[in-house]
Amino acid sequence: MRTTAPIQTFEQIKCLADSRRLGILRLLMAEPATLTNIGALLGRSPAWVQHHLRALESAGLVELAEVRANGRVTEKLYQAKAAAFVLQELILPKSEKPVLLVSGSHDLALEQLSADLAPQLEVIAQPVGSLDGLANLRLGLCQVSGAHLLDADGDYNAPTVRRLFPDRPAHMVTLAYRHQGLMLSAGNPKAIHSLADLIGSGVTFLNRNPGSGTRLWLERESARTGLPVGLIPGYEHFVYTHTDAARAVAEGRADVTLGLEAAARRHGLDFIPLFVERYDLVFQGEMSPGLEMLLNALVSNAFRREMQSLPGYETAHTGEQIPLQELGRI
């Protein structure tokens, strides 16, 4: 079976931005060919083809496949290094200070930490949910991912990270333990006291995005208790952050949602606790200056005091590295 390869360097991107070289590469992805073959297909001279072929070789997109004798002539056949190429490149702003792209689950403490570091570090947030954040990290589309994924064995994040990174080193550091539950309109006018009440008459629920740790917890808990999520009014509607979820309830666009206690208190909502989870920061490879700055600030006494002021945040394990000994075993 033929395989794909990622486009990982600006030299490769530059080559593919040239339509002539892209055309040659596509021919060589289909089957090996000589300079003469390529020239005949494109209506160009072998010398013209050779000029562009050398650039593709230099960028690591094309290779010599075979050298064979055809009478008195020695022919060289070239081929693409993969059957298909996937373009993925993280492009960050040019800045005098380090830039760090954090993808994954939304977190209020991480927002505060980013604001504290703003004079020295630019943190760009991409709240896409825990699963998509780890996928982005795997693809090199972010430098850090935040996750709170509960596995079947009761552990958070580590089993999922091991499955997604079986062939490369990854690291995981705890940000905090967080209290999640039902965020309700002030005074709880719809008399909601448990997940079962979400199916009650006249109750409108607001969900979180697919792949988010919060929604995955709800799906797992619903399956465990037999709660028919299809009967929850509003289950198909979702937002990406705890802040957006809490704001929607505060503004009357929903009666109840699932999220952080800190978000509920910030928006004057009632809160019914349901579970405590561990939120971790996941990264791979070598430590960058921006990442080192973030992790150093994370364990500072000043930031720990800030987190302790957030309702529902526990900081006893903040900064602890979670062992991932199974990584690297295939």
C-alpha cells in the first residue's frame, strides 16, 4: 500500500506554490518517469524539466527511482517520495516576544495565566475541545494542548495521550483539578436538581461542542445511567467555551448547561456540582522559550493564589508532571 507524507518545510511549500513544479510532482506521484517522458507530457524540453526536478529533489519531494540501460542510452527514472502529500504548517506572527499557540479545552485559569504573561509572552488560544486539541498537537498545529478526558479506567488524559502518541515523546503537566456541574438560571426557576431533570417539560439545555471533555463526560454518564440524550431539548445546540455557555444561561437563551463552577459564579448563576476532573497541559518534543515561560509561571506562588480565588479550582497538584512511561512502546 502506498503512503502519504506531510509537507513540513517552507522550501517544500515554496516548490508547490510553483504550478510548473506542482505539475511535475503530480505526474511523478502517479508513476515513475524520465526527463524525456515528463517533457513529452508537458510539451517542454528535458533541460526545462531537469531545472525544476532539481528543485523538487532539493526540497525532498522527489527521488531517483531507477537507473536502467536502454540500448546505448542510460535512463534515469524519477518518482515522488509519496503517493500523496498533506500540507500542514503552523504560521505564527512575527513578534519580539515568544508566541505560544494553545489548542484544546477552554479554561478560565489558563486565560488568566495568559493575561499575566502578556507583557513577556503572546499566548494564542484555540478552544476546539480536548480531542481536537490533542489531534492538533499530534499534527504539529499547536505547541500545547489542554485536555480533561476521562478514560474508561477512571484516569484522566494519560490513556488517551498514550494512544495518540505511541511513537514519540510527550509530556503532561497538571494545571488544576476543576469542579464541573449544572449551571442554572439564578434561583433555579425550572427546579432542576439532576441530569434527569434535563428532560423535564419546558427546560432548554445548551450543550458543549463534540469532542470536548465536558460533552464526552455527559455522553458517558448518560450511557451509564440510561438517560436518553435524544430527549433533552436543545442537546444539538452547542458552544465552545464555559464562558459562552454561562453567558447564554445568564442572558436567558438557555435554562441550563454543563460547565465550570467558576464560570457559573462569574455570571451570577446557580451551580449544582456533579464531578471533579483533572485538567492537564500536554506538549511534545523539546521545551521552547515560550513553553518554559508558561510552565514556570504556572508553578509560581502568585499564580497559585490567583487560581485559588477561582471557585471550584483545586491547586494541590498544580505543576505536577504525569508519568507517561508507556509512551514509545508500539
